[in-house]
Amino acid sequence: MLKRKTVLHTHFHRSVKSAGELELKQADNDGFKAEEETMTSFELSYTDSQLDDFTFNVSAFLQELEVLSFGLGENRPVGTFSVWGTEFEVTYQKSDHLLTLSHSFTKLIEIADADGNQ
């Protein structure tokens, strides 16, 4: 049985992906610093389990990704893109049975190459 509760969460994340060891070595040999790929995201989520057997989850998010091209001995900025989206989930749990229904929607807001052109 699920406990009865209502929860509102906010999440902020910043992730960094470094180049592979070949790209790092090549950049060091050439006297450059290897580029990093980053993702920044913000999410707002709401969970409601006021009913004994059901849990409802709704969330909305916004993400910005700075994308790199990773190649042998080279990594360079490709551009950035921004997306927003929503997710919805309903879970029903009764004794040994669990049923989950979910759906998500994502929309591209903006895409720009490394020079800032859209």
C-alpha cells in the first residue's frame, strides 16, 4: 500500500561530458584545452498519492544542451539546442500487481550552430 502524500519538487542539474582520452591527449599535444559538452536542466514535478492504490506524477522541464562533435583527435563545438517538455504518469498498485501508464511530450525551442546562427 502506498502512503498518502503530496509532494512538489524542483530540480536543477548541470552535467558535463569531457572528451575521450584520445581527444584529451591530442588537445594536450597541440597545446589546446579539450572542449566540454554541457547540459543544463530545470524540472518542476508534482506527485500525489492521496488515493490508496493510485499515484499521479506530473512534471515540466526545460533543458539546454551545448553539443560537441567528437572525432579522432578532435572535438569542436557544433551548437546548442533548447527543449521544453512535460511528463505524466499514473501508477496503480494492488497487492502483487503494478500497472503504470505514462506519456511525455518534448518541444524544440531553439537550435543554433556554434556561430550562433539559427
